[in-house]
Amino acid sequence: MAILRVLIYGDERLQTPCRAVEKLTPEIGQLIAEMGETMYAASGVGLAAPQVGVLQRLLVLDVDQVGEDGEKNKPDRLRVFINPQIVWTSDEDSPFVEACLSIPGVEAEVYRPTRIRIRYRDERWEEHEEEADSLPARVLQHEVDHLDGILFVDRLSFIKRQALAGQLRRLRKERETICVPVASAGK
């Protein structure tokens, strides 16, 4: 298995809606394993396929690796969500300071519904529908947003986003200086 490269803010794939996974294949199984390994290596609690450059509706998460006391637990509860759809959200919402592996060093308070109902397929292609609240609901909404081409900073008010503009410009500029444009890669 391999640790995958996580795309950084400014990469257009992070703002591109993803296509559905048509069927479970060995390649999808490999991607799931590598996404889990990447998420754990980066100390994340969730990771969506577009964050590693794959524009398919697939995400992994493990919110149980962080205990209530903030200490890390053994990572062993990887959950897989293929073609997830949020089919219901509560009227009640709450704020939470969010961060993202694709926007390193940037955190901001985002309001989201406190409870959701989600429909998805698991790593065995079995269909499920379940309710989630608290941190699982928050992480699922954040990761499903990735599948729709939405970043958590897109959910901020204009004023909050302006306060982060310098950090976001810096990330975009750093990403551009380490990426080789496709057109000039062979020169």
C-alpha cells in the first residue's frame, strides 16, 4: 500500500463535483485501503477521494481515533462510504471549528446541522441508511461537501473568508510553485 498525495487548496479537482462509483472493483478496494492509510498518516478523521485526485463519490472516516479527552486511540474503525447521499438534515445547527487536510493550517468556525441521515454503500457494496449526530455528522457533511466540489471555506461568511484570504492566497501560491503544469511537463 501507499500513502497518497493530498491535494492542496487551489487545485481545481478540489472544486469539481465527483461522479458515482459504478461498481466495486479491485482498484476501488485498493483506493479505499490507501485512502485509509493516508488519512491515518496525516492524523485526519476523514478523507474524500477528490482530496487524493480521484473524482469519484467515495470517502473514509474514523472519528473514534480521537477520544473524548482529545487523546488518540488506536486507529481501527475505518468506515467507508461509497456514493453517499445526505437524505435529511435536522433544523438545528451548531458551530464547530473545522480544518481540512487539503487546507493545512487554516481553521474556521462553520455552522452545520447537528444531525443527518445518510444513505451509502459500504466496502462490501451493501446499501445502508443511518442517522449520525455530533462529530460523525459533522465529518460526514464536510467530506460529502468535498464530493460535491465544496470546501469548508466556501461555507464561511464573506467577512470570515476575507479574514482568511491571506492564508488561502499563500496556500494557492505554494501549491503553484511545487506543481509542474501539465503542458510543460515534457519540456
